[in-house]
Amino acid sequence: MSTEVWARLSLPEPLLAALLDRWAEGHRRYHDLRHLRAVLRHVDTLAGHAADPDLVRLAACYHDAVHRGEPDDEEASARLAETDLAAHLPAGSVAEVARLVRLTRGHRTEPGDTNGEVLCDADLAILAATPEDYDAYARAVRFEYPHVPDDAFRAGRAVVLRNLLELPSLYRTPLARSRWDARARRNLKRELGSLTPSG
């Protein structure tokens, strides 16, 4: 699937290979090629909502291209996209891809940002997985932050989950909202209960 996406965008094979090598780095357990393929599948499902699905797909390919478990990973990924794509796409398209990548830091979109809505919904689709798959996702995310002590990770993760639960809707596209929101909220509340002593 990834190769087809990139072929559609006429990007050179060396660029694709280097990008996919990033997604295959050994320290990744969740933000890996499986996640990339899943996000691209979800973008395809939601593509009818986007103003430019091809740019959303390209942003998906870059949104976790840099993943070191640091707060600036999304910014570094956006800058990588700007550098990589400058010679291959019009400046406006490069700027849109980078903007979309930066949105994945907080998954907050402005009304009418259909490209951003599709990318954020596709990235957060895992939250609506079966309980078993969701738990595997949560374990994999923890594995990617070995430098963070357990207490600090649990506190930080709880903040992330609460912020998501405070959103009026976890998903912005009508299709994702109707299919995934209720199940995702159940998963988030269950994980949050496991992280906080009071449940």
C-alpha cells in the first residue's frame, strides 16, 4: 500500500526507501510500519472527506517519521518533510504536508480543516480497537519510552488520556465519529482507570 501511495505522488524511490527505513527502526514497537500501514488504510476509508487525500497520505507517511520519544518529534518530522519534499512538490503542497504533520502533536483541528480532520482521525483510529488490540497498543507505547520512569510515564499518560476524553468528540469526520467514538472512549476510560489509584 505504501509503495502505491508514493508512486501516485511521483516521489523518487530513494526517498521512499529512506523514509520507510525510519519507520522500521529497531526501537519502535507501536510507531512502526504496521502503524503507518494502518493509518494509510484509515485515510483511504475517510478520503472522501478530505480536500486533498494525496497530501493527507503523504503527511501520514511523515507524521511519525522522526520518533525518539521526545516532545519535539512531530516538529522534527515536519521539518524532515519540508526538507525531503522541497525539490519534488510545489511549495504550497510542502507547506500543507508539514502543517498536517504538526497537527498530530495535539490532534486539534480548526473547523473546516478537512485534511487535518482525516489525518487526525486516521492516526487516532487505534483508540477504537478491540480491548485486546488496544491493550497491546498501550503496552507498545510504554515500551517506546524506556527512559521515562514508571511513575512519570503513568502521570503523563493519564494527562494525555484526560485531554482526549475532554474533547467534544475524539473524531471529526462523520464516518469516524459514528463508527469509533463510543468504543474509543470506553478504551480510554479503562486505561485511565488502570493508571490512577482512584480509578
